[in-house]
Amino acid sequence: MINFDNSKKLVFSNTQKCVFAKIYKNKEILKINKKWMTFAKMNISIKLQIQKRKIEYKNNENNTKAKGEISMDFTGKNIIVTGGASGIGKAIVTGVVEGGGHAIIVDLKLDAAENLREELGKDKTSAYKVNLANSAEIREVFGKIVADFKQIHGLINNAGIVSTVPFDEVTQAEWDKVIAINLTGVYTAISAVYPSMKANGYGRIVNVASVAAKRGGGLLGTSADAASKAGVIGLTKAVAREGAPYGVACNGVCPSLTMTPMTANMGEEKTKKIIATIPLGRGAQPREIANMVLFYASDLASFATGEISDVDGGVTMDG
Ligand SMILES: NC(=O)c1ccc[n+]([C@@H]2O[C@H](COP(=O)([O-])OP(=O)(O)OC[C@H]3O[C@@H](n4cnc5c(N)ncnc54)[C@H](O)[C@@H]3O)[C@@H](O)[C@H]2O)c1
């Protein structure tokens, strides 16, 4: 920590001086005192900004960007967001609209999607009802979406459900349902828009997986959740590999505990237990996950494909 003494002058410990000396290569540091001050001030400013962001994110339950944060540019882009009516999906839809794009919400909950459209603007959003457990329905509705819009630039496969029971209590019906929505639904949605993206020579696909895929569950979701999300990661890489020559990028994002309706009712004790395993010591706000998704959906990620990013407060830290 860098301290101020009572006269508000910067005071450096010997360790800090050593660190600065290393950075400025010993011989320079003795001569250029001003650089110490600049470096120290920079450090303080960064720490204050991080602190401010933490507070902003804590208060950022309405999913908008934090103060001073830039929006990704989605001008002229049509982006499908599955599960866009709630939680992380709602934050993604908000980010697309903030960036000047048109968000196409695909969800089981049409009322919630329509409420969000009222909030964000009906001209900037559309909504379609789909049950992602039903492949025929996905093909029919996605076919309509592709026909309704001149071009689909992005597809965010965000919708999902969680399964929390121990392995020996998972029924065949539960297993089938989780795989149908979390994995087969993602495959079917991609396969419904992929040909048009390929023909246009442009597409940004982002799949929301989970830390459960990498850890074998263990936070909230268990085996069916972990297996479905691991499948999503494999699918992401395969689509990235095959889509690359046609300008179709596909990336994945793995959240850990995120404060959404999915996790709202799991109880204080379970929540505390999960938070204790997260190095950053808290759950994410939906927008913090959405920000990474929005990056991959944007042209800022022009050289990224097949990448799986953990946005998990430090839970995974894989190389
Ligand atoms: N919240 C977390 O802690 C967490 C952690 C890891 C991964 N995830 C993943 O993030 C994604 C979003 O989760 P969330 O927390 O925002 O959940 P949420 O429950 O708040 O929202 C999920 C949305 O998906 C929609 N949906 C669910 N089943 C559907 C179906 N069969 N057909 C159409 N729409 C359907 C719901 O209606 C809802 O709008 C999911 O894929 C989830 O697995 C969440």
C-alpha cells in the first residue's frame, strides 16, 4: 500500500522503492524522482478506479454499463440473444441496444421479453417465443427470424437451465431435458443461422457455458449441467474451426456464480458457501458476464475465435 503522511506527501517504504527501482532500472531511479511520483500516482488512480467500479457493479442491478464504461459498437447489426428476457441475457440485450444494434430476443417467456422491449425501445428490439427444448420449433422460428431480417450478424446462445441434484439422483428425464436445452438447443440454433452467416461471409456466435464444464460442477450445477456445458465448449471450438474460412467466429464464456433469477432462490447458506470458493469474494452482476459476451459479439474481437473465456472471479484460472 502507498500511504500519505499528515502533510499529504507521498511516503514510500523501502520495498516500494526497490520495486520502483527495478521498474526504472536502478540507475535511472536515483536521478528521476519525478517518475516515482508519476508511477505512485498512477497506482493510486488505478486502485481508486477499481474500488469505484466494485461499488458501481454492486449497485448495477439494472444491467446498464457502469459509469464511464464504453459500449461495444453494434450499429447496423442484428443480434439474436436466446434467454434474452432474464438475467445475463437481459444484460446482453441491453448492451446490444446501448451499442446501437437491434437485439432479437428469443425466449420461452414472451411477456418478460415484451416488458424488456418496452424498456429499451420497440424499434431497437424484437421478440420471438421459442422452447429451446424443441428442435423442430427452433428450426421453424429461427427460419422465420432469418427471413425477417436482411442479415443476422450475431447469435448469442445464452439460454440455459441448471441441474443441482447429486449424480445418483439424476433421472433420465432430467438428464434428457438439460442436454436438450443446454446443448442440443445450442447446436440447433447455430445450425439454423450458420448457412446464412456463411453465405454473408460474416457471423459472430457466442455461447454461454459455465465453470461447471471445467470443474465437473461443484458450485451450483452438477453432472448434467457440467456435461451439457462441456459439450457446448467442444461445439464452440468445432464451429470456430469450420466457420473461420467463411468469416464466422465462435467463442464461449464461462461464468461462475452470477446474481440472476437462476441463483436467487438457492438460499443464503449455499450462496455463502459458493462465494467462499471465489477468489474475488462475491458473485457477478449479470452485466459483468455480458461485457465479455458483448466483446466477442463485436468487431473488437476480430482475431478471436474458438476461445473460451472464464469470467468467474478467479475460480478456474486455467492456462
Ligand atoms: N447464474 C449463474 O450463476 C450462472 C453460472 C454459470 C452459467 N450460467 C449460464 O448463464 C446462462 C444464463 O443464465 P441466467 O443466470 O441468466 O439464467 P436465468 O434463469 O435468469 O435466465 C435464463 C433465460 O433462459 C430462458 N430459458 C430457459 N429455458 C428455456 C427454453 N427451454 N427455451 C427458451 N428459453 C429458455 C428463460 O426463460 C430465461 O429468460 C445459462 O446458460 C446458464 O447456464 C449461469
